[in-house]
Amino acid sequence: MRAVIQRVTEASVTVDGQVTGAIGTGLLVLLGIEDADSNEDIEWLSNKIVSLRIFNDAAGIMNISLKEYGGDILLVSQFTLHAATKKGNRPSYIKASKPAVAVPLYEQMIEQLTTDLGKKIYTGIFGADMKVKLLNDGPVTILIDTKLKE
């Protein structure tokens, strides 16, 4: 499982002209799922996302987690995070899970984040052509791959 985590002051997802999810201050999380992902990956990544100390404390130092800060999460599926670009100029997405595998894992991630954060998680629509708008704060952008956690 791969995630691009961006600290934002606002973010939204629009599908067919309709906003499907929007947040103020919090984290925009772009999530890529592969067949090798498991419940262990979901639990580990969810805990890491809500516990990352990337919000500023009173001294202006990144020392506060999303959970402590009280911000929101906008979760957006993005299979292109598993693009293989080593050979040629056209990325291969062979490592990205097909919807039959990815959708249940994506839905489990929503549930796990909801539990870990203790509030609603906002989302895009899996597999849709989404327009993502964000105002990156910092900018702070963190890349996490659950297969590289050790």
C-alpha cells in the first residue's frame, strides 16, 4: 500500500461537477493498493497517518498529530501510485490491484481511519475521473509505502 500524505488547509474532490468530499485543515491522502496488501498494512498505515506529528505546535515546530490537532482526512484512491517507470516512457500499472481486490481494501481503509481518527473520513469515488483540488500547507508532503516499513 502506498500513500501520498499532504498537509492541507483545504482540499476537495469533484466528480461530474459534484463535490464528493471536502475538508478544511487536515490531510489529503492519495492511496494506491496492490494485491499483496493485507489487513496488517491497513492497520499499520492508518495508525501512521493519524499519528504523524506534522502539525505545528505553539512554537511552530511540527510536533502535533492529526488526531491531536482535530483535523480531517480526505482519502482518494489513486492506482497510478504503483506506476512502474523503469522501462520505456509509458508507465505500467500491472502492480496496482484491480477493483475486485482494491475496492474492499479501500473500504476497509476508510473504516480503519474512521476508527483510528474517531470521526468521519471524506472520500472521492473509487475508479471515477476525479478532480482533486488542494491548498498544500507548508508544503508538507510525506510518502509512505507499507512494504518499506521495516
